[in-house]
Amino acid sequence: MLEQIQQATQFIQSKTQRTPRIGIILGTGLGALAKELIIETTLSYETIPHFPLSTVEFHSGKLLLGTLEGKPVVVMQGRFHYYEGYSMQQVTFPVRVMHALGVRTLLVSNAAGGMNPDFQTTDLMVIEDHISLLLPQNPLVGPNPPEFGDRFPDMSEPYSKSLIDLAFILAANLGIPLKRGVYVSVTGPQLETRAEYRMLRQWGADAVGMSTVPEVIVANQMGMAVFGASVITDMCFPDTLEKADITKIIAAAGTAEPKLTALMKALVGQLND
Ligand code: HPA
């Protein structure tokens, strides 16, 4: 895999003049931040050596290089999901490539179901912690060359406390209400049963989704500082559960998107490049 990472990295480097220190992964229905970039290069995933192909139609599947708030950034517009049939190593391959490009801070977003009764649809939840244990595979299982990082990475602070604190200060200045909570990842693609939501809530999760955690595990192994935010797209209370409607979920993501975009932009503005 090291050679594949190198080849992908060299290809991307041949298309840009800059060294991005900040990487951003935009979740389902949350691509609008891309419009705020001054784009230098757009690379479809299928043109990058060894990148998996994005298969879900509402993920546009592009790597964007450019500047945001004057800082060089690399942005994944669309990510890879385990439910599409990729291995966890494939799902997280772009994070390793981002690291090889120079990225040391990773900002991630996703759409998630809300299980905390204090939440409402279109709320923005800062991810304080996560639960990975329900995933059937782990991106760190297998050979672990030293370039990957520790064999047994620490997970005591998978989401940078200083970035979380900064986000709350910036959001307050922008007038954006923020929630905070624990994100649990499942593979999907089916949504959860009532019994599953009840269990996930009892296990301490505030939001549930089908992404993010594998990428964050790999980013942590590589020593990156991570910030994550979930847009709450549907409410998942076992006793009052309504039928899931994917068009409503995407619409809720779209409604919350301006808040997320403003917050991410403000955060990037405060980061070192
Ligand atoms: N479950 C899993 N993933 C999701 C959900 C959900 O309820 N809502 C949005 N993504």
C-alpha cells in the first residue's frame, strides 16, 4: 500500500503548486463548502492512481485543491463508504494520501441520525468522541509499516479538544447554535431498527451514521488533529420512529449546510497553514 500511496501523492503533487496542511472531507449533501474555495485543481477520483471510485450518485467524487481563507487545502467532495463494497483500507486510503501530501489537520463532516432528545433535525453536532466497535472491519488491521504510525494508537482524544473549544467560540461569534455528542458508526446501508436505536442510545451515542470513524481512526494513527461535525438529518427515537425518507434526509442536510460551511470556513481561517 505504501507504494500506492506514494504514486497517488506524486500524481496529485504534479497538479498543484502548494502543500496543503489542512484536509477536509465533505459528507453526504454537504458539498457547498467547495463553492467557497479558490480552486486551483479539480481531480476526479477515477483519474488519481489507486483511488477507489465513488459509486453513490449524490457523491460527486472529486478531490479539490485550492485555498480557503487564504490557506492551502485539499478537499474530498464525496467519500468512500464501506457499504459500497470497499474495504476499510480503501475507505481510508485518501486520508493516508492527504497525510503524505502534508495534511496535519483534518476536518470531517457527515449526515447523521439524532438519538439525543435535546437534538432536532438540521442541528449541527460537534463530534466529541466516537464508538467504532460495531464496525465489522478495522482499517488498522494488517501490516503496519512505521510510516503508518503506532501499532496501538492512542484514542483518548480522537477529536482535538482545542479545535472543539475553538469551534464553540467561533460558532458563538457567528450566532450558530451547536450541540455536542458521541457519534457511533454502523456500516449501513439499511437504517437501524427501533431496537437498534434503543441499544445505540443506551450505549452512550448521540448520533449514528455510516461514515467518518474509519477515516478518523487512520487520521489519529498518523498524528493528525481532527475536527468532526454531524448534521442531524433525521430523528431516531425508538418509540416515535417514522419511516426513513432519504430525500428528506438530503433536504435536511441542505438546510443545515450553510451553518456547517460558515463554521468550517471560520475554523480554517484560524488554523495555521
Ligand atoms: N442511521 C444511520 N445513518 C444515518 C442516519 C441514521 O438514522 N441518518 C443519516 N445517516
